[in-house]
Amino acid sequence: MTMNIYKSLDYLYDGERISVERARRGISMRQLAEQAKLDVKTIARIEQNQVRPRPQTVGRIAAVLGMDIIDFIIYTCSRNENTSNQDERMEG
């Protein structure tokens, strides 16, 4: 049985870069939220690095910005390293 490496990794995303890219394109938080089908509060929390969004959430944001999810990854670690951080908030 082959293990998919991506399923065994967690990613941290650069919310500040999302904010910069959104502003660079002249898109408001509300516009980004509507186009990505997310709540504007979710966008704000992600941009302020208050939550760890799911990959699907960042993928939707990246698509609206015309970018790839990989453009926002700042750190990768195995899930085993992260088991002690179970209390971290997940958003998305």
C-alpha cells in the first residue's frame, strides 16, 4: 500500500502574503470572500494569521487571486510533529 505524502503533511500558510496579493489586485476582503465563497471574517482571520486554514480554503482564495496554493505555503511538517498542537484552531 502506497502512502500519499501530501496526506501525511500539514502546511502553514502566509496570511500576510494573501493580504498583499489581494490588495495588489485591488480586491476588497468582502469581494475575495464572495468570490471564494467564504465568510469575510474567515478571510480577515487568515490574513492576520489567527487561524490555520484548510488547504481547500487556501486553494479557493488562491484561485480567486489567479495564483497557486503553493505560493502561500511557508512551512511544511509531518502530521506526527503536529500531534502536540491539537488545540490549534482550524478555520475554513
